[in-house]
Amino acid sequence: MVLSANGRTIMNQTTLLIIFVAITAVAVVLQMLILAGMYFIASKLSKRMEELSTRVEEQALPLVRKVRGIVDESTPLIQKVVMNVTETSSIVRTQAENISEVVSEIADRTRSQAERADKLVTRTMQRVDIAAEAVQHSVTSPLRRVSAVMEGIRTGVGEYMAGRGSRGTKNAPNEQMFI
């Protein structure tokens, strides 16, 4: 050690080098401990990952294989179902159009037949009215004539009979003439 002018000691370079090497050694040991800890943690994680991987291979992969098999088996069936639904939809659409056309045609024919029936009933009623008037005229007209002739005969016979029995009461009203 070297003393300085003010009474302090100056360290020599060898002492400084020893201190620096000691600090470096401590840092290297500390770094080694950190790396060793990281190694142990990584090895534990690696073991856990292997265990997890084993469990996945044992449990999840068979399930995935089964699902994949089911999907592979179901794909053609699903395609058939989709095709059937498409065909059925097309058939239903076509049949609905046909039914719509038939219903329209039936409605048109029904309307036409109803108009025709209405005209037929109207003409029949007119003819029945004309026939009733003709029958009434042809029946009642001769009956009126016969009734008038009968009334005339009765009046004539009544007058004849009244004139025979009492010739003086010619102007007396004939009560038998009233009905």
C-alpha cells in the first residue's frame, strides 16, 4: 500500500485486480445458480409436458379419431340428405305451382258455371212467370166467359120464372142475382 500526501492509502493495481476477479467470480457463481434453477424448472416443465402429451395421446387422440371416423362416415349421408332436401324442395315447389294453377282453373270454371246456372235459373223463372200468366189467362178467361154465360142464363131463367108468376112486379130488384 502506498500512502498519499494527505494521509490516505492508495491501493495498488494488484489489489484492485483481485477485488475485480472476486466480484466476477461471485457474479459467475450467481449466474450459474440462476442457470441451474432455470434448468431444473425447464426439466420439470418438460416432464409435465411429456405427461400432458401422453394423456392427450391416450385420451384426446382416440376421441378425435372417433369423431373423425364419424364425420367421414356421416359425410356421404349428409350429402344424400342435402340432395334429398334439395330435390324435395324442388318437387314441392313444382307441385305448389301445379296446385295453384289447378285451383285457379277450378275457381274460373266454378265462376263460369255459377254465372251459367244464374242465367239458367233467371231464364227458367221468366219462362215460369210467362207460363203462369198464360195458364192463368187461358184458364180464367174461359171460366169468366162460362161464368158470365151461366149468370146470364140464371138471370134469364130467373126473369122468365119471375115473369110467369107475377107479371106486375117486373121492376122489382132481383136479390138472387147478387152473389
